[in-house]
Amino acid sequence: MQTAANVAQARMGKIPTVVQEQYKVREGGSTMKALAWFGTEDVRVIDVPIPDITEPDDVIVQVTGTTICGSDLHLYHGEILALQKGDILGHEFMGKVDRIGPNVRNLKLGQRVVASFQIACGRCRYCQQKLSSFCDKTCSSSLQNYLYGERDAGFFGYSHFAGGFPGGQAEYVRVPLGEVNLLPIPDDVPDEKALYLSDVLPTSYHSIVDTGVEEGDTVAVWGLGPIGQCVARWAKLKGASRVICIDEVAARLEMASSGGFEVVDFSKEKNIPKKLRELVPGGLDVAIDCSTFHAPKTLLHKGLKLLMLETDVPEVVNEMIVSVRKMGRCGLIAAYAGFTNGFNIGALMEKGVRFIGNGQAPVHKYWEELLHDYIRPGEFDPRFMITHRVPLEDMAKLYAAFDKRVGGVVKVFVETKFSSLPSEGCPKATRVTDWKA
């Protein structure tokens, strides 16, 4: 699949953008550690050249914190198109400004910054509305343009389908248009609070805002990874009267339950809509999908996936459509990528369900609000979800462990040799091989 996608994209050619994807290497042949993709379930920590300033608006970030995201597992399993051997992965990272291009005026060497997972130009019609994930000018993928009719912004470390930019699971990262795509972090905010402004916090918050959660709503959340855990908490902060959380992983259900939320274990409750109707007669006001498209539950969709007759499965979205009330709202923040079969379009139409594709979250729209109105005042502390801390050298092993949810893992802080010591209340570094299965 990857070969065919790369051949097709090469034949169609790149779409012109305002940034260059690949970087110049630093003088002297110096190298860094980075996590790279080499095939399905084959990722490796390797030595690669350290990036240097490539374009005048670039900033080089010395990484002090990175992580693994549930959507990275789609890359791990080879489910995202146009991956190439040696691609550096990772789209969530922060650090210190190491080098700046000649056009950069508002950042200084040594300043602490967090990067948005998307690379925005700052000038197109979407960027002018702070809709940074929809930037028109930074993704060169002709294949994405063909399949979707348009392109998102370029993303760090998420294949050549998303622009081919080297990612953040590394010791250094080149950030194009650095003044646009980096947020300065004040000294009173530790790395463990700031890192997740790159993706998890804006993404979860966006799903609540975009789906329109209102005071008094009854909300159900499918999928209790870091996004789902945060979505539940944002819903509560926005005034939801009840939040029901659905998953099958014991550690995730326990984390949600400890946050004061009702939980449903779908490994025990096979008919989720029926169970939700028992809990909420008349139906949910809002349903939000924070799950994954690559894990079918039924034999039918396992077969369709195996035969490559669909890329994504509709089981969760069908449960949502049936479970909400008439004129209820369904939000889709889970990272779907292709096509599905058996979508319940009839119920969607007949019930008048508002089905909302939230899209990739526009980080720039929210990150200052989240930092200054929620994190700094203590209204939302993202450290609740950090279950583990590991060194970058363990990144390849982390992918396998994260995929199998070893040791109750939910969210991981990945440290580099440049990281500070863990802040108060955060886990100390361990090695993945020491985790209990």
C-alpha cells in the first residue's frame, strides 16, 4: 500500500507550498537520536543529522519533552498512506529555542516553547481565523488533495500524505515559520503541563466546542485514551450534567471513574445503544467519538478490513447515531482517514442527527486560552493523565507497549538528555522493559 501511494503521489507531483519539508543538516556532521519508521510495526531509534536553519523563518528546537499519540499507532500499523522508510515520526513536542532564522524577531535563544502539531502559514484565509489545521499553504500532498478535494495543513511526523515534515520524536526539530507555530511558555508552567498544548489539550477542547456541548447536556464519550479522558473533563467544565465514558481497558475505565464519571465496559456490555438507553431514557444530547478506526469489534468489519474492502470501521459512529436523541449531536474527533461500509445514514437522516466532523483541531485557535485561562490558574491540570515517563532511547519499545496497552499506560512523557527532572507529582523515568504486562 505504501509503495503504491508513494508512486501515485510522485506521478501526480507536489502541490506548491510556502515551506520546504526537508531540512539542511548542521555543519560538522553532528547527529541526534530520533525515532524513524521502516515498515509496519517496525520503528527504530537511529542516529540522524541534526537539522539546521533551512529557510529564513525557521526555528530549531532542542527537545525537552515529546510523547506518543494514539494516532501514531496508525503509522505504526502502516494505515496512513505515503510513509517512507526513514521518516522521523512524532507530532507533539516542546523544548528550548536552539537556533533562529534571520526573519525571526519575537523568539530568543533558550526560550521555552511548545510546537503545534500542524504547520500553518499564518496568512491564508484559514490562518486569519486561527484555523491553523486547515492552512492552505503548507501541505504539498497531491494524494490528499485527490482523495479529500483539498488539503489540511502540513503536520509534523505524519507521513508524506501530511506533507512529509520530520517529526518531534527526536532531540532536535526544525520548525518552519517558527513565530507562527511555536507558543512561548512562561517559567511557572512545567514541561509536563505545557507539552500537551501541542495536540491533546486543543484537540479535546475543540471537540467540545465544535460539537456544541452546552450546560445541562448528557454526554457520552467513546474511547478513553488521553483525548477521551480530557474530553470528559472539558465536558464537565462546560456544564454537562452527566458524562458517560465507554471503553474496555480497565486502567482507562478506572481513570475515568476516579474523575467522577459514569463508565461502561463494552467488553461486558455488548449492546452499547441499549445500555445507554437504559441509563438515559430519551437518548443522549451529545456523543463524541474519541476511539480508533483500526480496531473493529465485529466479525463483519474484521473481515472487511482483512479483505481491504474498507479502511475505517463505522461501528462506533453507528452506536452514537442510534444512542443520541432526535436532533442530538455527534462529534467525530477520532482520526478517521479513508472509507467505510455499513454507515447508518438512514438513522442519521430520519432522526435529524447533527453529525459533525470536528476535523484536525486548530491548535492556534485555543492554545493561548488553554494556557492562560485553564492551565496557569489551575482550572485544568493535564498531569492527571501521565502514567509513565521514559527516555527517548526506549521510543521503539514504547510503540509496541503502547499498542498493547502494557502496564496500564495512558499518556507518556518522553524525556531527552535535555529534559528537566520530573515536576512534582509526575512519574519518574522507567524503562519500558520493566513495565508489568
